Amino acid sequence: MPAAALARKIILPGGAGLVGQNLVAILKRQGYRNLVVIDKHEANLAILQRMHPELTTVLADLADPGPWEQHFAGADAVVMLQAQIGGNDPLPFVRNNLTATANILQAIGRHAVPYTVHISSSVVCSVADDHYTRTKRGQEQMVADSGIAAVILRPTLMFGWFDRKHLGWLSRFMRKVPVFPIPGDGRYMRQPLYAGDFASIIASCLRSRISGQRYNITGLEKVDYVDIIAQIKRSTGARARLLHIPYGLFRLLLRTWALFDRDPPFTAAQLQALVAHDEFEVIDWPGIFAVRPTPFAEAIDATFNDPEYGDIALEF
């Protein structure tokens, strides 16, 4: 890309999370140098700042209007990454997925930012009905109704560097315990998406400025949950024994856990979504966005054994 294009300001609301950490690394490799990350998670933002000290980072809650909006002035693009994924309290889902989105859209309109990439979720097409699903559907519709030039991307379950909630948390838990529980037979089909591939798709959108479309970005390989766990065990060298537990008991244990943890990494609602038997549309995203898909086993190995980001990512 021309040097002038690489110097344009890109705003990443919620950019200190899983996708944002991967996206910043990829955009920097491609030569982008004017990135502004706005996030309310102080620890995650500190990790991002330590790895990329030249970035502009802003600690702010996007659900509250404030000085963070000034950073949208002169911006060339926005990548909307903020999202509440887990938890049992409905209020954070409303604030992070709906209220924050309304504030960001106002800032985009006020400062006439010409292009937006909105990160939705495959759950908007899911049979699940929970706080996350309902607010993500509402969030996507807000973007679609806003009239801004935007592309909407709907990724499936993601994993990769800096994964605090999904496979990353499972791997950390597996290394700490002698027995790793699996609900039922574990034969729950997933279509996991490597965050590195998804970040490359976002970067492709920033170059092409494709807009007015909604794309289901689904992992190309169908992998059962129990096989995902087995691959993590192989890649990390964890010694935990995999133990199958009846679904009902597993659900009861999660509900009990939630009584002592206000923000559990895995909830009963997520367990229900796990066994919902959703199968999402697979499109030719490698061809549409000119991105080489990383094979699942290779991506898992890169996630936990990456020589550049592996050790830092495990702190996430």
C-alpha cells in the first residue's frame, strides 16, 4: 500500500481483546503505524502497550461519553471490536454491546469517519437465546441501520494469541488440574476460527473498503469439542486426564461456580450454546478476502507455541 494510506489513523474500540491484539500485530507487520486503541480493560491495555509502545492507547469505558470521542477526529477507519462475551449479569451485555455501540456510531457520524468494519458474531444466526446472542443481534442491526459505510463480519468461535475466554482459558485450566472435565461425550461440532486468519480478513477490508455486505466468517474445518480439547492437550503437553461427566452434572457445577465468581470464564448459558448443534454457513472467505486459511492443528500449535508472542499471550 502507498505510504500515505499506511499513515492514516485507524481507531480500534475494544482493541485490547483477543481480536484486537492479533489485529494490531498483523497491521503493524503490514506497515500501518497510526493505530489508536480504546479499551476499558486496564490489564489488557497494559500488555498491548508493553508490546507496542509506539501505539496510542486510551483507557476508557465506551459506554460512557467522554474525551475518547475526540480521537475519532481525522480518522480514516474504525474497527468496532468492543463486546461483552461472557457473564451472568445482563447489564454488562447491554452497556458493552448496545450502549457503547450507540456512542461509537455517534462519534463516527460526528467526525465523518469514511469507513467502518463491524465485528458481529455468528450467534446472530444461532438458535441460542441468551444475553450475548440478543445484544449482538441488536448491535448488528444498529450498525446496519446507521447508514454509515460499513462491512459486517460474523466470526464463529475464535481462538489464537491472547485468548482469555475460550481455548486459551481451557488450556490454562488444563495445565493446572490433574483431571479435565468434558460434558457428556464431547461430540459437539464446532467450526473454530483462527484469530490470526480473522485479523487478516479485517486488514483486507481496510485495504479494499468493501461495504454494504454481511459476511459469515466460519472456520473451514468441523471439529468436535472433545477433539479440540485433545489437540490443545497435545500442543501444550498438558498431563491432565480427560474425564467425561454427565451433562446435567456439568451444568450444575457451572451454576455452582457462578455463585462464587461474578465473571466466570465459562457459564451455563455458554454450555447450552455449545450443545445447540448450530452449523454455520461456510463461504469462500479465502477467495473473497485473499487470505490463506491456517489448518486447525497448525493454528492450535501456533497459538500455544508461538516464538514471538507465546509467552506474553499466556499472561492474558
